[in-house]
Amino acid sequence: VQLQASGGGLVRAGGSLRLSCTVSGRIFSSGVINWFRQAPGKEREFVAGIRWGAGTTVYADSVKGRFTISRGSAKSPVYLQMNSLKPGDTAVYYCATGEMAALSQKYWGQGTQVTVSS
């Protein structure tokens, strides 16, 4: 399985960005695609996850109501729609597959930088 994250950039506080995670290889219906982020000097943290088959989602408290994780068909990317962005959301964002919200994931994609200016 390979994952590739894209869509990062520079945005002002209050703005929006949509990240994409393209997944190649087979994901079982019980599989999970997660988004994590890591800010400079901080530990990597869970942001959101979606179960591949059922489409159920889980969010970190810090992003609930602002971020939405979604996916379309089996061959479509997994998206992370980020609204009402804050400077504290600035980080490198990674997609990964493994257990829901677990820091130890089976496969990781490369990161995409999100910078939110005040």
C-alpha cells in the first residue's frame, strides 16, 4: 500500500484548505485511513480517521466542527476538508493507514505542509 498526501499550502486564519490522500494498493473494508499532523517542536498527533468500508469517522477534539474527513468511491482519494483554520493548525500533515487514531500506523505517506498565517 502506498499513500500520497497533497493539497497543503499557505492560508490566512479563517480560511480553508482541502488535503487529498491518494491510496494505491488494497485496503480492506475494515481498514482505516488516518490524518495526523506534526508541528515544529511538537509530537505527531491524530487529526481524523475514516473506516474504509463503513465510512465511520473519528476526530480529534481540537478539529471537531472545523475539519471533515471523507472519501468517495473505492478509487477516489480520502479528503480532509479544513475550514476556519487557525495558526495553531500549522503543521506537516500526513495520511496513514493502520488502527484508528493509533500513532503506530502500518503505512505512512509523505507529508504536506499547511501554514496558517494570523
